Amino acid sequence: MNVQEKLPLREATFFILLSLATTPKHGYAILKDTTQLSDGRVKLGTGTLYGAIKRLLETGWIRRVDDDGEKENGSPKKEYTLTEQGRRIFEAEIARLESIIVVAQKSKAGAEV
């Protein structure tokens, strides 16, 4: 898989992957994280979130974590985590964004001279 072909990520996708980068989470925690991590720019509705989760599961960027613990309405909460492929995509997007920042800073510094 050519990672670069998958970039750039949609902002919502980036923040969902960012939310899952450190620890598995269930949908509601991802929903709250995306809003908090984006300083309120990304506010996903539940339908949008679960559509994105379905797409990320299908692409193999995240996977469901089996959890025998906490129950929601009598059934286990579904938690998700990044796969290796998802982590590679996420890290490639961070590198892409960092390179854009470097170019912008150089351009801005040159304009200030």
C-alpha cells in the first residue's frame, strides 16, 4: 500500500485517528475527544462518527477491541484502536502537515526580511 496515496486525510478522520493513537476508546469517548482535540472545530454527530468508524474498519485503519468489561444496555461497549496500517497513515499525515508548516515558516521568515 502506498501511504502517500491516502493523504491528505479529512480533518474529521485525522482527529478520530488522533483520538485512538494512545489508547482504545468507545464511540462516545472518540466523539468527545475529536471536539476537544480540535478546539471545537470538529463536532461529529453520532451518525457521522459511526459512518466514519465503519469506513475506517473497512479500510483496515482501525479494529474493534474485544472487551468483556463495561456494558452498555446489557451489551459490551465497542472499543476501537489503530491498526499498524492506521498508525502508518496517521504518522504519514503528521509528517505531511509538519512539512507544510516548515515551508510556511520559511516563507513567512523570508517575507519578514
